[in-house]
Amino acid sequence: ANIPVICIDGPTASGKGTIAAEVARRLGYGILDSGALYRIAGLAARRAGLDLDEAHEAEIATLVRELPIRFTPAQQILLGDEDIGAAIRSEAAGMDASRVSALPAVRQALLTLQWNFQTLPGLVADGRDMGTVIFPNAALKVYLLASAECRAERRYKQLISKGISANISALRADLEARDARDMSRSASPLKPAQDALLLDSSVLSIEEVVTQVLQWWQERQ
Ligand code: C5P
């Protein structure tokens, strides 16, 4: 089947989720937030009392295969009957996700689940390896960048607006540590696909980035 896929990959807090959601909304496509899956994997492993390291790779992968994960049409993320959207959004959950996502068996355990998101009329997939590994034949691959300073500032504003206190230099250190781990791992490291189009959003508004992605998409039709 020829189901259109748009991949949006890039480092932490580059705006992938926001851009992917808006592009999907305008095209009427579905959305895959692959980072949420790794966040759930990290959370589930923690709850099971497992250390997030190679020694527990097989156990975590088995656990992940059996997780009752569901995305509702209203974009809620359910684990069984529990809405875990808020629990997986913390910085700590992001760091845990980065740890379990470096384990190849855990990535393997999430493959089919991710492929199943490819349904008509189309899919916008955001993550780290959408264009390089999961959907190598995607019609459009965007690699979204932004300076570390800019990403830390966006994350800071996002947290403050939710009434969560935050420290901008600690946030920056955290996101740089997470990117370094994601780029240096051997299993599906974060890097642009060979045929990805690079887009630096540091000085662009959300609307400008969305417009650029949609324009590239139209050019490929
Ligand atoms: O995008 P998000 O910040 O939610 O991703 C959390 C973590 O999950 C990332 O830092 C990365 O380690 C991992 N991840 C991944 N592959 C993806 C999406 C996320 O390894 N496709």
C-alpha cells in the first residue's frame, strides 16, 4: 500500500511534537509520537523496579511487548485505563526514556506497534529514527534543529506556563546530556537521514516551520 508518511526527527525540544501535530491536523493525517512510547517504556520499567540498563534489557523488552498502550482519538495516552500523559512528560521521564531507548531489544519490541500507525489517509511521525529506521521509504523526511540555547528557553517557558518551576541552565544541561546519549548510542542513533531536509527553527515561528513543511510536502505530490 502507498500510505504517505512524513517524518519529523530531531533533538530534544526542537519543536517536533508541536510541528508534527499541526502538520497532521492540517492534512487530516494521523500522528505517531514515538518518544511517548519510549517514555512509557521507561516508566513501566521503573514501576516494575527494574534498573534501566543492559543487565535488564531482555526483561524490559518483554515488559514493553505486553504493555496495554492505547492512543485515543483525543490524543490521550492510556496504559490500561490509566491516563499517563502527565506522568511521562517530566524531564526525569525523558531521561529514563533515553536510557531504555538505547537498548536494542527495547527498540525491537516497539517496531510493530510503530508500523501499525501507518494508516490512511497518511501519517506524521515524530522522533529520532523515523526517517532513518522506522519509515525509510517515507515521502518526506524533515530534520528539525534549533540551538541548545533556544531549545532550553522554549522548554523553560513551557514548564513555567504550566506552573512548574524550572532552571534554564539545568534544563540546557539536561537536554544536551540527553542529545549526546541519543546521538552516540549504537542502536538507531539520532542523525538526519541521508535524504532528510534540514530545517533550523531557532529564528522561525511555529507557523513558519509548519508552512515550510507543508510546502515541501506539496512539492512532492
Ligand atoms: O521526543 P521525546 O523527548 O519524547 O523522546 C524521549 C526519548 O526517547 C528521547 O530522548 C530518545 O532517547 C528516545 N526516542 C528514541 N527514538 C524515537 C523517539 C524517542 O530513541 N524515535
